[in-house]
Amino acid sequence: MPELTAAYRQTAGSSRAAMGDGSAEGLVFERISHTYVAANGSTPVLDDVSFSVGPGQVACVVGPSGCGKSTLLSLAAGLMRPTSGVTRWRGKPVEPGTNPDLGMAFQQPGLFPWMTVRQNVAVGLTTRGAARSDARRQADEMLATVGLTGFGDAYPNQLSGGMAQRVGIARALALRPKLLLMDEPFASVDAFTRLKLQAEFKALLKLDRPTVLFVTHDVSEAILLGDIIVVMSARPAKVEKIIPIERGDRDRAGPGYARKMTEALRALGVETDLSHD
């Protein structure tokens, strides 16, 4: 990963200082149940789900397809209200509407094809009222941070999949979010690019230290990136287990990694050779 810019380090330090505002809580899901209702019937998705993600912590959510992982992201973003229970951010119930603390990145980067790379990164800043010159400067700083210096005037169709994903992440981080919601952001790239993006993303998180809710199907990715892994059951989903991850557990060649992998897979109902003593 390219050396992080001095300007980004300075603004990151300011962001960390701003988080010291007495907020004791990060993101909290309190007894959340949710049912989708349609003309042909109702589908219960979440059932009495409770867990919290502390300030500056990364929680990776894993579970079977359709168990409500993306629903948790929508609740955290204020895009919907739960059928019952409360979602809290920094001690206050999450309400529908624009949350100035929020940044989001998805499996597909969702870039606007008619905008340049720089304009795509800056779009959230300008939407929030930043002057165009400031937005351009911050976008260029963020592009340098994710290794895309010189690509500001390119268009999305001129980028590789990994480069486009970097732009999507840069757009989310350019807002200096205190709450970052990630929906399988590395799932659509090849394995080698995914490993590089994971390492780069981990380094970026050390600067602003946002609270992160990260949905993934990849247990290995969850161990690498997460401070905790939230294992969900099949729908209607409950929290099957919460697994803490320490720094030493991230070494794929180490015993801690194998133990955490086994623990997570067992919680998911999967038995592999890793589970044999």
C-alpha cells in the first residue's frame, strides 16, 4: 500500500480527537426482531437479536444466506425501523434520515459512470455542502491514500474491478465517518485483489478508527478484519455466538487462527478437518 499522505494523517488525528466527546456507546442492537410483510405473506428475518459494537471496534457479521445480515445494515443506517426492539447509535435511537456520522460501501462499488473517479469520491462531500475546491482536494488526498494517484480524471469504465472497489471505499472514507457500514465490499474481486484490499482497508481503519459493521460470508476475512465476529443462525436469525478476535489470531499460520476458524465454523454448523484434535 502506498505511504499514507501527511494531510490524511493530520485530519485523521482531528477525527479521533472529535470522538472523545463522552459517547459511551457505539452501535447497539437491543432485542431486534424484524419481519418483512408482503401481499403474499410475511417473512420473519431477525428474532430477538442483541449485540453491541464499541466505539472504534470492527464487528464482522457472518451467517447463512438470507439470515438478515443486510437487514442489520439497513437498521443501522436508519433505512428502516425494526418490527420490535431498538437500534442505538452513540446512545440515541437510530431514526430514518441522513446520519452525518454514516459512511457505506457495498459489494458493487456503485460508481456513477458519467462522473470521473474524483467526482465519484467527492460526491458525498459536495452533497453535504463542502465547497467544490475543498471536495476536490479531499478526494485527491483520499485517492492517494488508496493508491489511485493519477486516476482522478479517469472514468469508472477505465478501471479494473479492484480499482473500482478502491474508489467505492475511498468515497465512503472521504466523509470521515464515525459509523462505517460494509456489505461484502470485497466479494466481487479476484482472490489476490481481495487479499490486497483487506490489508489496505485494515491499515486505513487505524487512522480514523470508525465503528464498523462489516457483513461477509468469508470467515477468514472476518478473522483478519474483525475485533469480534457475530455469528448468526439461519432465518429467523438469532445471535448464535460472539467470538472475540485478538491480534495474534490473525496470523493464518498460527494456532490462534486455526482455533478461531474452528470456533466460527462450529457455530455455523460446519465441521471440517480443522475441528479434529
